[in-house]
Amino acid sequence: MTSTSSIQPHNGKLLVLLPGLGAVATTFIAGVEAVRRDLALPIGSVSQMQTIRLGQRSENRNPLIRDFVDLAPLSDLEFGGWDVFPDDAFDAAVRAAVLDSKLLDPLEDFLRTIRPMEAVFSREYVRRLDGPNVKSAKSKYDLAEALREDIRKRISETGADRAVMVWCGSTEVYMRPSACHDDIEAFVEGMKKNDSAIAPSQLYAYAAIMEGLPYANGAPNLSADSRALESLAADRGVPIAGKDFKTGQTLMKTILAPGLKARMLGIHGWFSTNILGNRDGEVLDDPDSFRSKEVTKQGVLDTILQPELYPELYGDLYHKVRINYYPPRGDSKEGWDSIDIFGWLGYDMQIKLNFLCRDSILAAPIVLDLALFLDLAGRSGLSGIQEWLSFYFKSPHVREGHIQEHDIFIQHVRLKNTLRVLAGKEPVTHLSENYTLEHL
Ligand SMILES: NC(=O)c1ccc[n+]([C@@H]2O[C@H](COP(=O)([O-])OP(=O)(O)OC[C@H]3O[C@@H](n4cnc5c(N)ncnc54)[C@H](O)[C@@H]3O)[C@@H](O)[C@H]2O)c1
């Protein structure tokens, strides 16, 4: 990345478009409005709460990130979205049952103004879902054109200057790229011929990129993760990022595993299971949707622990991930990790982690940060895959030939150094100024 401080200023409103107005999206929208009204704090949002160190630690220069880089302020945000169900954001938030009525009721008037546009949806890709608010057209190409029209309409309705899109829709069945994903010509042809390898989330990503909107994918879906859409984004100067918000059990895994590895403690096995009862859990109850999740969750330990470099410590690691749909819990997930580790001379130990988490409470600030950072990336002239946003994802979307980075601490340093470079400042290496033997 080249050092630049030529960020286009954030004039005017920023429209955040969300395919999928479910638990995560409504918790995000209601949360932003609650913060704007001083009813709550944006806890969990790096862009809003975190400081960034400049220069040496002793210089004590620690501005808030949002004061340091030119991010759109929350007061500039407008919202829009699509969903298979016609519920407005208030009804959808009540249904999702993440936020209580004490927080939601004062926001009712505002949330009722956000009504979902008709979705591009097919049960072929999300089998456990069916709803009436769905577009119909002859071809997938026509559906993508209709989404582009929706984007332009919502921009004009809200008077927004710029827009970004963050996928908050359901997890689609597991898919691999096929011939129609090789390049954009094949992709357009595929849409026109209704190729079954093109799922709705890919049409949203295509529409966003064609309209110049930065795009983030919060689910494990293929979506923008194909040569065709990667090159389209690079050619059109549009930043993209994905996949699958890093919350809950995987967040804990990428916090714990780097620490165990740093101390050269071995791991025999890592068993992760959880129960959750929200609509996401219901969708993931379908084995083909679960397969998409399993793949994004599974890769994490291998890249952090590097068993090829440390075969004695991690060569035989058995990693198992289970998700169980259990309606009584709603959005309040309970996760258990049983980790079998070993230390000095091979002696065994165990770690038990019981995380009573709230999925959407962990995901909502990620949506906010991605919207603001992708808008910043767009105004800074960055395009294509934004690996510096890996921090937010279970399965970071990386350029062909690059290896995903899962270690949250490395991801965090990279995120902040990218912000420093974008603002024309020096990256921080955590070494002292005169890194010589006498100064260690
Ligand atoms: N909550 C978390 O911690 C978390 C973490 C990582 C990833 N995710 C992913 O984020 C997504 C949203 O999670 P959620 O808990 O809000 O789920 P949810 O089921 O509450 O919301 C998803 C919404 O998307 C809608 N939808 C599905 N397909 C659509 C389409 N093609 N177009 C428009 N709308 C569509 C559904 O009707 C639903 O309202 C899921 O894919 C989930 O796997 C969530």
C-alpha cells in the first residue's frame, strides 16, 4: 500500500444498504439511532470507541480513530435494505428479540421509516426460509438490474452522497466457483442464462459493484468471492471485503489460539459446540447452509497454529465444530469449547470455555465499522479486496495466492497501521525509536 493522505472529504450523507433486515441489521440500525440520541454507547465499535497511538508511546498522542481519520459521522448515516419478509425495521427488530422494548420503543417512529425493498431470493439457496416480499423477473440478469435500480432509487430518496452495502442476509447453501465465475463476461452470460451457480448474494454484490458501492459480505456465502467479481471490483475502483462476521466462538478461538501458540503449548483437540435459536440458527439447521459455515469456521486454527511448522505441537490436532438449532435460546447463544492442550514434557491440561453470548450484539458494531471503513477506503482510492479488514471476518477474503491471516492481534495491528498510512502517518512497529542493543 502506498502512503497517502489524499482522502476525499466525507461531504453529505452516507447510505448504508443492507440485504437482509434480520437480527443483525436491525440491531445495527437501532443501535446507531440509539447512540445518535445519546441513549447508549457504541460498545464494540473500533471506529467509535478506540484510540490510535501516534509516534512513540511516551509522546502520549492517542486520538480517537474517528477523530484521526476522516470517517463519516453517525449523524450522516441513512439506511435502506431488502428482505424476503415485508416487516419494517421496527417489527423486524421486535421479532428478532435482541433488543428490549425499553430501548426499541422510543425508536419506533424512526425504525418504521425503514421498509425493506423486495428481495432477490430463491429457496434453492436458503431452504429453510420462505417469504412473500420477493422480486420476479425472467433472468438473474434482470434481477440484478432491478437491484441496481433499487440502489439508485434509495440514494435519491435519502439524498445520499455515497452508499455502501453490507450483506446481512441469510447463509446460502455451500457453493464453489464454477465456469461462470471465471471472468465478468462469463458471469454476465451466466446471469442471462439463469446459471444455477449464481446465487442471490452474488447478484447483490454485482449490483453494488456496478453502482460503485463498496461491498462487505457478513455471511459465508460465495457472493463477491470469485474471480469475476474480484476483477470487476478492481476495474471499477470499488473496495470489497468478506466473509462471515467474526463473532462468538470463532472470535474466542482467534483470541485464545494465538496466545497458546505464542507460548508453544501444544493442542490435541478443540471441540466447539453451541446452541442458538434465532432465524440464523434455523437456516443453519439445513446441512447445506451449515456446510458453508463449517468451512469458514474450520480453517481458522490451521492458519493460526501452522501445523506444518510445528508438527509436534499441532500436527495431530482434532478440530470439530457443531451448531445446534435450539429455539428457546433465541439470539442468546451458548457456546462450549473443550480444548485439550499439553505442556512441558507432553503433560496434558484442559481448558473449558463457556460463552453466553449475544450474536447480534457482537455483530452490529462490525457492520458499523465495515460501513465506515469501506466508505473511507472508497474515498481513499482503494479498490478490490481489502485484506486489512480481515479483523472482522471468520474467513477473510484475500487475493489469489495470499494466505488468510486469522490471528486477531496481527489483524488488529494491520487494521490500525492501514489507518495510519491512509492518514499519511508512519506505521507503528512496537519497537523503540533507537532499536539497538543498549536501548532494548
Ligand atoms: N449474528 C452473528 O453473530 C453473525 C456472525 C457471523 C455471520 N452472521 C451472518 O449474518 C447473517 C445475518 O444474521 P442474522 O442473525 O441477522 O440472521 P436473520 O435470519 O435474523 O436475518 C437474515 C435476514 O435475511 C433475509 N434474507 C435472506 N435471504 C435474503 C435475500 N436473498 N435478500 C434479502 N434478504 C434476505 C431473511 O429473511 C432474514 O430476515 C447470516 O448469514 C449469519 O450467518 C451472523
